[in-house]
Amino acid sequence: MSAQLARTNRHDALDRLTDRRLLRELAYVDGQWTASGAAESFEVSDPASGATVAFVAALDAGQTTKATDAASRAFRHGGPCCGRRAPGSFENGSN
């Protein structure tokens, strides 16, 4: 059993999640799922109810820098994240 399923204090809406693979405690950094270097996580809560939604990896400073650098590269090159291309990346030069 994975750690995210073993937690007992979680948001009721998570019971309706049909694909448990969508809920991760790892951070997606530069194309890889990454755990905290210290194996630590922090709680994410619903601001409306205060209920726990999930726990996510608490990255250290080096891991955070790696993540922001990778995101910067992805956005600079029109990464697939948002379905949009970076300005000037279209073949005809229009936006």
C-alpha cells in the first residue's frame, strides 16, 4: 500500500477519486517523480473546510531550484503544460 492511501486524515472527496494513481505525494521535477531528500511531506488543506486534501513532498532548497529551473526551461520552449506555445514559437511568426 502506498503512503498516500495509508493516511487516515483526508478529504472526503478523495473517496470519489476513481484512479488513485492521480494522487501523488511526490513532486514532478524535470520529468521524474521525486521524493523529498529528507523523506518529508507537508499537508495541503481545503481552505473552505480545513479538511486535509493531500500530503505532498517537502522539497529542499536544491530540489526546489532544480524544479523551478526545469519549469522555466519547459515554459521557455512552449512546454505541453498549458496547451499554449511560447510567444514567437509558431512557424509563421504570429501569436
